[in-house]
Amino acid sequence: PLKVWSNIAHTASKAKELGQDDPRRIIHSCKVGLAITIVSLFYYFNPLYDGFGVSAMWAVLTVVVVFEFSVGATLGKGVNRAIATLVAGSLGVAAHHLAVLPGETAEPFVIGITVFLVASVFTFARFFPKLKARYDYGLVIFILTFCLISVSGYRDDEVIDLAHKRMSTIFIGGATSIFVCIFIYPAWAGDDLHKQLATNMEKLATFLQGFGDEFFKTSDSTIVEDRRASLQAYKSVLNSKGTEETLANFAKWEPRHGRFRYRHPWDQYLKVGAHIRQCAYSIEALNGYLNSDNQIPYEIREKVQQHCKKMSTECSLALKELALSIRTMTRSSAADAHVLNAKNAAKSLKSSLKTGLWVNAELLQIIPALTVASLLVEVVTCSVNLSEAVHELAT
Amino acid sequence: PLKVWSNIAHTASKAKELGQDDPRRIIHSCKVGLAITIVSLFYYFNPLYDGFGVSAMWAVLTVVVVFEFSVGATLGKGVNRAIATLVAGSLGVAAHHLAVLPGETAEPFVIGITVFLVASVFTFARFFPKLKARYDYGLVIFILTFCLISVSGYRDDEVIDLAHKRMSTIFIGGATSIFVCIFIYPAWAGDDLHKQLATNMEKLATFLQGFGDEFFKTSDSTIVEDRRASLQAYKSVLNSKGTEETLANFAKWEPRHGRFRYRHPWDQYLKVGAHIRQCAYSIEALNGYLNSDNQIPYEIREKVQQHCKKMSTECSLALKELALSIRTMTRSSAADAHVLNAKNAAKSLKSSLKTGLWVNAELLQIIPALTVASLLVEVVTCSVNLSEAVHELAT
């Protein structure tokens, strides 16, 4: 019993954490509860129940299946479901008519073959990447509805009556979901994608801000573990591709809201995301040199430290400005200045390395510093590309 | 009309491509068609139709929704659906009984509140990452069934009869799906995960194999664009995390098959995958130096070329051996030898850089070669970790 209690306490604290992480999760749960309750009571009270009969349960089913966290996902599923049901329903009735033509003995064969072909072809269609991304759910519902209608052994008028009722109830369920989803504290996938790009840039900026000091620290400075950990936030950016693509697909379903038009250039967001990841890969390589305990010879330190710190800091500032300009959706020239500074620092580094000759230390000792310098130049290049992509987004 | 034809031709060629890429897609489509046809004919022929009535359509619905590409996904969904329906059905009947107790006027309120609470709480439960990964579908079906049963205004014996029929039909649909999925050309998620790890390692190996020659090419050697392109195959490894996690979740549902036990250490596969990605990040940094046109001074070339080529080649061979040992599921010592060679090459590089003093060239010119050397040492470290993880998997 003690163990049970500690399990419950653990779950409760975990739930609290999830709720605090993103309060919209709690709101979403209540919204789902609300939508289902509304539809259930529709179903429960007699007038509607008499009208729709058993079909009314399709309304509850639709709400449970269609209601998703973001508006885009809900709209996408709702529209997919509605259109697929309508089209498949009509075709199913047609198939049912055709199957009766050749006579009663052939009917099961005709139906069996039709169902087999439709199910196979549409299942295969789900493998097309473009269909998969936007219409996967619609294809599933198409197969489902077509098979149900064409197989059902009803008489003609009953089939049409059934199809009609099902459409109405699915419409009620879908409309309730979409209404609750949009008008009560909506969670927009587009907003999320937008914010995620900014947050990811800020994570990279945090790393670059701390990197210079951390790498060139003199041996007597104490290592603050906490600070190290905060630098590692960028790791999540490395695997951000899947989330971004999903969010962009949802966002494409969303109507105009807040500062976003209906045909907001979501694909451009994906390009910006790709540039951010490219930066993150270079930063991942840089991170490998943070943990090694380097003794940087004095001469090389003098040659590169200042420029490297400058590159790192300026890139960090540029990324922060870019993140801010994404957040506020303004075109900022402050980022350009920082990018320019970073470029100049890279140039000065190069000329500083060009002039001096190196005579006094082992090559092995200077490698880490030179590698870091070289990788930072890569980061500067990435930042330039990123800044261009963000500007393109702003226009 | 011409445009329509070209569209059709384009779609057909695309479909052929998809089919050739992975013929299991065609098999899967036919399997889905077969399973639905079997269940439909169950439904169509009168004896069963009389017994189950309208509930029989739940069998078709279950097949369409549960049948997935891999055995693991299908089993996972089927088990989730069956258990969730059973539990939610019982609780729904209980809730229905309780709701009647306080009298007829209060009934809608009691039902409304119960439905709201259950739907909200279980929707929130879907946010727990562990539940999301394995039981997401079960939670949806739980909400669905509970709401349908507790809301339906049937008399008691009808509710139980309905629940019984629905369970039977869902069982028929689920069993048909699982049977067809497992016994006709099964596609195992575990196999896919297993092969993906090996393929990913081979992609990295291909890069490392070509890298040495490509980077240290003398200026008169012609650049072969085709070869360049083949080196870039590793890029897909960078974003492999999502796929691997999904496959591992599916694989956990799969029974013993081929060379895999029921509790195969799938989590260890994820660790190996993480090490592979770590390698890929270093390789991404290396790749940046392939495209720049470097003139490597003779002295530094002499110092590092041999060791770098050795490190790159030996890592490549080690990765290939590791991929082979994963494919054949044997513990191979050949990889160890190559890893050792690579480590030794890294050591020789270090000592070669330690002894010589550098007097004759600009620092700027030697940076690319030194950076590449340093990154290759990182790759060697990754390979060592990877090899350990693979060996751990083999035990």
C-alpha cells in the first residue's frame, strides 16, 4: 500500500509538471471533455435521439477522433473526414447499385472484388509522401466509409437514409469540435511553429554567448556545472526536423488568425528551421571541445582569443536579434549589424593568422584553438545564411 | 486533356517508383484489401449478419483502423483497442447504472459530469510521454467506448447485449487483421529497425571511405560529381531519431520472430542509434571542409595526410564490420582490429604533430588540414563508443 501511495504521488507530481510546462494541455483536456459532453447531451436528449437513432453515436465518435491539440490538426482531420465520408458515401451507394445488376448469385463476388480493389488502391495511395502528409486521415475514412456502405445489405432507400444520417451526425460532431477548438483558448499550430523557431535560435544563442568564456577560461577559473548544463539546451534543436514538419502541415490548414495570413509562407519556416539545424550541427562539433581540458599556449591565445570571442558573441547577438525579429514579426536591421561584426571578426582572425609566423609551440597544442576558430567561422557562415532566410521570410 | 494524361503518367511512374523502392508496400496494400474483404463477406453473408446485426460493421471499422504496415504496429493497436474496449465497456455499464440511481431528473447531469471528467482526465493522460508512446490509441478508444456506452439510453439488458456484440465484432476484426498481418509476408518493425541501424552505419562508412581521397586530392585530380553525391547519403542519418523511436515502440509489441526474442533489447538499439547520430554530426562538420578549395602546404600534407587517411579508412572499415555484425547478429572481432588501427593512427598523428616544429607556412593555410585531423579524431572516439554499444548489444 505504501508503494501504491508513492506511485500515486509520483504520477500526481508528474501531472503537475506536465501542466505547468504547458498550461494549454489542461485547457485542451477540458475542451475535449466539454465538446464530448455537448455532443453526448445532444444524443441523450430525446428529440435528437429520435431523429437520428443509432447513427447519433457517430457524432460522439467524430468528436473523440477529430479533436486534436492544435486548431490546424483538428480542422485538417475534420475536413478530411467530412469530404472523405461524402465522396466515399456516394461512391459506395453507386457500387451497391452496380453490384445488384448482374443478378443475385454474382452479387457477393462483385462486392468482394470492388471492396478488395478500392481498399488496396487507397491503402497504396497512403504511401505517396504528399498525400500522407495532408490527406492520410481522409484516405482511411474513405476506405472505411466505402466498405461500410457498399457492403451493407440494406435496401436502396435505407442505404441513402443511413448515409444521410451519418453525414448529419458527423457534421454535428465535426462542427462542435471545430467550434470548441477555435473559439475557446485556441492553440494554433502556426503560433507554435513560429515560437519554436525563435526558441531554437535563442537556445543556440545561449550556447554561443557562453562558449567564448568557457573555452578560453584561464585554468584557475572554477567550472560552474550549472552553467555547463544551461549551455546544453541546444541539443534539442538537433532533432527538431520532425516536429517542425508536422507543425507546418497542421499550420497549412489554419485560417487567418492573429498576425498570420491564411497562406502564410510556412514552407519558408521549414527552410529557416533547416538553417538553424545546420548551425546546431556546427555547435555540436564545437561542444566537443568544451569538455577537453586544453592548455592553450599563450601566443595562440593572444592571436585567436579576441577574434573567437568576438565571433561567438556577435553570432549570439545576431541570433537573438533574429529570434526577436521573428517573435515581433518585424524586419530588424540590428541583426545585420551583428552579422557584419561577426563577418569582420572572421576576417580579422584570418588576417591575424596570415601575418604571424608560428615558431614557438607544438602543433598539437594549438590544434584545439585553431579547430574552434575554424568551426566558429562555419557558425558565422551559417548565421549569414540564416539571417538571409529570416529576411526572406519577413518580406 | 493532354495535361490530364501527363498527370496520370506522372502519378503512375511515381507509384511504380514507390513500389520498387519497397515491394512490401504493394504486398501491404493487398493484405489490407484481403482482410477487409474477408470481414466484409462475414458481414455480407446472412448467418453472421443475423447474429450480429448493425454491430457487425464494427468489424470492418476495426480492420480499417487497426491494420498497419508492420506487425508491431498492428498488434499494438489491436491489443490497445481490445483491452480499452473491454475496460471502458465495463466501466461504461457501471456508470450507466450509477447515473440512474439519483432519479430521472438528475440523470443527464450525472452522466454529463461523468463523461466530462473521464474525457478530460484521459485526454490529459495522453500527454504523459510514456503513455503516449505505447498506449495512445488505447486511451482514445477508452474515451470513445466509455462515452458511447454510458450515454446510450438503452435499457440495461440492451446495453450489455450491445457491449457483448461490439466486443465480439471487434475481436473478429482485430483477429483477422492480426492473422493476415502476421501470416502473409509479415513486415516486422524490429527487422526494419535492425536493418536501419546497419544501413545508417554503412552510409557513414561510405562517406569516411571516400573522404580521405577527396580531401587530400591533388589539385589536378578531377572532381567527380557523381561520387560527391554518393558521399552525401549520410545526411539522412542526421534526422533518424524519430523513425528509430517509432520503430522501437512497434518492435516492443512483436512476438518472437526470426532471430529476435520477444524481449529483444530494443532500447539498446536506440542507444546504438544515438551513437551513430553522434558520428554523423562530426561527419557533417567534416563535410563542410570537402567543398572548400584548399591548397594544403606540402609540409603539413606530409605530416597529416597519411594518418588522416588511415583514420578515415579504418573507421570506415570498422563501421562496415559493425554493420555486418549487426546484420548477421554475430559478435565480430574484425571491427575491434580496425578500431584499434584507427586509435593508433590517431596516436601517431598526435606524436607526429608533437615532434615537428612549424616554421614555414602561414597558419591560415594549415587550419583546414588541422581541423579535419581534429574532427577525424572525434570520429575515431565516436567509433570506439559505437563499437562498445554494438558489442553490448551482442551480449
